[in-house]
Amino acid sequence: MRNLRFVLCAAWMGVTTLAICQTDTQKTNPPQPVQSEAQKSFDQLKTLAGTWEAQMDGKTVQVTLRVTSLGNAVLHEMKVAGRPEDPITVFHLDGNRLMLTHYCDMGNQPRMVAAISPDGKTLTYTFIDGTNLMPAQPGHMQRATFNFIDADHHTEKWEFAMNGGQTMGGLLDLKRVK
């Protein structure tokens, strides 16, 4: 009987010690949350920070991307040689959605949400709503597609929806300025 009590006591002490050690390990090494696809894509967008150039219609287009707001937003500014406008776009997360707001030189602010390709290399933003959309304006940005090629090369396709139903836009084949 003594041996049985000794074995049970030793087993109880072993289980208790194991439970305490496991609790301490969880406190010092808590499980890491799983990153959403939107967060992964947003982190990938952040790697584009810097200055980029492309040619479109014989003009140089310069795109500057900057991580801002303590890493919670990416600011995209586009300048075209010979044009005074410089539309800006702000990318950010909204829960598990990757969003953008485009501050257009038309004076409106379309918002779009991203669909992420299975390989994570293409983000297709589609219009969901906007502010300051006026009938007198010729239209608004409807879609933007970003393709990640490598660290120094990506493409952007911007599509503008005209009030008459047609779309127009252009593809920028951007190279990083070093």
C-alpha cells in the first residue's frame, strides 16, 4: 500500500510540475496569430517603398511609395511629366480586407477593395464606393491591378470608368529608381 501511495504521489508531483512548466512557457512564448492574406499582401506593398519610373504615351511617369502612419498606411503618389496634377492613393487594412482610397485629380475619392491572386503576386482592387462623385465629373477610377514581378520591377494598371460606360486607362511598367 505504501508503494502505491508513493507512486501516486510521485505521479501527481510530475503532472503538477509539467503543468506549471507548460503555463510558464505559454507566458514567455505565446502562440503567434496567423497572418491574414490581406496582411501578407499589405506587407508586400510596403516593400515597394521608394521611387519608381515608367514611360507612358512618351512621357515619364514617376511613382513614389512611402510607408506612413506608423506602418498602418502606404502612400502612393503619381507624377506625370508636364502635368500639374499628382493624384495620391492611400492603401490600408480594414480588418481582413486590403483597401485603397484614390484621391483623384477629378476631385473624387473612390474606395476599392483588393482581391488577392492565389500566388499572392497580383492584387486587383475593385471599386466599392466613393465620396464626392458628381454627375459633372467625367467619371472615376474603377479598378487598379498591381503585379509584383521582383524587388525592382512591378506593374500597375489603372482603369477609369467614364460616365458613358466606357473605360480607359493605362499600364505602367515600373522600374525602381536607384
